[in-house]
Amino acid sequence: MMLVSTPHVWDSLSSLSRRMVAMGIIAEMKAAIEQLETINQRLELEISVEDADIDFGLWGAGSFTQRIQPLFQGNSYIESEEDNSMVNAMCDLFTISKSVTFSEATASSVKTGMRQLVSEGVVNHADIGKALMAGYGEIAVLLQQIKDKMTDIPDELYENYCDQCFARDLDLAYQQAERDYRLWKDEHEWKSLQALEDKRTQEIVKLLAANVFVHATKPTNREIKDCRLKIQEEALELDTQLPDNIDTECARLARYVVMKGSIMWLDYAKLGKYLYKHYHEITFEDELRLKVFSVMLDFIHRDMADVKPSLAVYLPDYEDNKLQAIFDNAAKVFNSCKSYLNDGLSEDFLTDYLKAIFYGDIKKEVQKRLGRKSPYSTICEMIGMLKSSLKVFKANATSERLAACISPLTEKPNKDSMKRKIDKGADDHTSKIRNWTDQYIREHCYSETERLFLEQARK
């Protein structure tokens, strides 16, 4: 389309050249339509750099539309008497270049193909203009649909986008932050909350001095006045020069952080929205600064939690770590029974089952029950559900033997109590966990014939 942006260049082209340009644009339009369709469908589930990179302003600009109007005029592609000589001239250039592969037979085939391209009998000039207009129309409709969807993006998609953004070049950011923080700790007495909070203030000033958030809207006077981020000069190293607009930049940064006790979180949903909306303005260096800052915050906050353990509950990954500990404990107990797994099942079957139910549709109930002070009743009941299916454990896996495996791992070993709970789980036919477990077993332990038979029996 660059040729069209200069009218006198387009006017000077032969109809053969115009047809070649048009066919190339039609091919690219088709590729663009397929990409836009993929983005349009995916936008309901995720956002990505592909849609962030779309320049809606360029496509909708009146000057752009006006410049490309000659493309849609079918008369631009009318076959001319010059076309045949143009085809011959093209092939002559290949011959003059003494190409290794361009033979007389090749030249004949190329000439035939090119003459078909310019032939009105093969491709009518009006059809070229219509094809270009149709492609342009499809692209315009898809862009509008995508633009409409981008005006109402859920917070969780922005949060996922921020995660993906921070994952890129994370090794580089981690190495830089880890090196700088290690050097700082080597040179400072850091084992106090005050020293660590001062270090955080210094990192905030460094980030704001780089104007990373300059693309965000200007804060109101009220935002600046009520901003919870205040730079205390006594926290800064000697001779540190504060930017003149530090209060403004603090108010901007405050939009993207959350304070939990003395711990500062980056709000990934709001930060993801900023990075997404300003994709074209934010540089690689800006992104790297944000990633280094994020990693540095993590280092500082972990040390703060070591100095004052009560702060650990405010760390962003506290809940994740807590859930992982619950899962690991349950997995250890489940896997104590894996020597009784039926032949043909993977030795990871019990771990896979636990992972699927722990993070699946009924995860809230499962995580709550396994997160209790004594989760072993629930674990035994789930073992009993698996046992009663006759598909998971061998015939010799009695309740007594399974209880003998589990009991030593409990806080108060009691084989008889474990057996009763396994039997209780085996007799449960109505709970959510039982229904979910039965479905999992049908999907992973039944043969295709057994599944079909079960479906017919239900009918």
C-alpha cells in the first residue's frame, strides 16, 4: 500500500505492475483477516501483545482511506497492449543475470503465468477492485469488533497479561536485581525494618526518576494530596536529587500498588491495563525497569518478613505457598498407598487425581477440607471412594491394608480409625467429592467399551 500513498507513483505503473501489487495485497489481506479472526475469538479469554499492537488510529484515519482509494478502482487493472512486452522484458532481465536455474523452459512457464495474471479472460479488472474492497471491508469489521471488546476487558485478563509481560526476559531482570540487592546488603546493616523500608524508598525514587508512568493521565490535586506514597528524604542516600515532579509521579505510582501492612504489592490488574493500553509508548527499557523493581520488591519484602515474621501473611505468594504445603502433605499420604495401584495405571495416578480435584471445579471445597488442622479424615474418605470403584486399587487392597499405609503419616497414628474413615468414604454415594471422583475414574480408568455401555445403561 506504500505505492498507493504516492499517487504519481501509482499512476506511472503499468497495469501488469498494478495487478501484481493488488494480488500481493489480496494475499496479505487474507493472512491479516485470519490473524484478526483468531485475535477476535481469543479476546474473550485472553489479551496479548498481538492485539495490543493493533494501530486503530492508522486504519481509521481519513487521510489513509483517501490515499488507498485508487486500489479499489477496477479500471486501474484493465489489460493493456504493453503488458505482453513487459512480461518479455521481465524474463529478459532474468536471462541477462545469467541465473543458474532460469532456463528457457522456466521462462516459458513464467511468461504463461504472467500473461494469465494480466488476462481479462482469467481475472477481470473489476473483480480485482471488488476483491480488494471486500478484504478491506472484512478487516474493518473485525477491527471494530476487536476494538469494542477491548473497551470492556475483565481485570483477570489484564492480570494475566501483566504476568505474561513480566515473564518475558525475567532472567535478565532477576540477575540485575539480585546482583544490585546483594551488593547493597554486603555494604549495609540491613537486618532492620527501617533499613529495608529505606531501601524500598530508594528503589521507588529510582523507578519514578525514569518516568516509567509518564503515559498515565495526570493525577488530580486531590490524588497528590491524599497519596499514601510519601518520599521521606531521610530514607535517601546523601546527595540524592529528587525530581521536581516527584509528588506527581508518586501519585501515579500509587494507582498501581496496594499496601498490606508494611508490604507493598504491585496491582497486576491495574499495571497490566497500563502496559496494555500504552503498548506502543512503553519501551523495552521501561518494561525492564518495572520487572527489576518487581523482583527487588520481592527480595526486600522477604527479608522484611524474616526480620518480622508476622509480615509473612502479607506476602503475595503466601496463599499459594500455603496451598502448596496443603497439597504436598495430602500427596504424601495418598502416595503411601500407590503400591496397591492396579496394573496398567501410572504410578503418578494418585498425584494426578489429587492435582485435578485440588485445582478443579470443586477446588474450594476440597482445599477447605484438606486445609483443616486434621485433614486425614477427608483423605481417608477419598481413598475409600477410589477403592470402592474397583478400578484403582488391586483386589487385595483391603481397608485394613490401606489404613496401615496411611496411619504412620498422621499426627496421631490410629489404624482402626483410618479404616473406619476409608469405609465411610466407600459408602458415600452422594457428596460432591464422590460424584467428581466417579467422573474422574470413568474418564481415566474405563475403556471406551465400558464408557459406551455405561452411557447406554443410563438411557
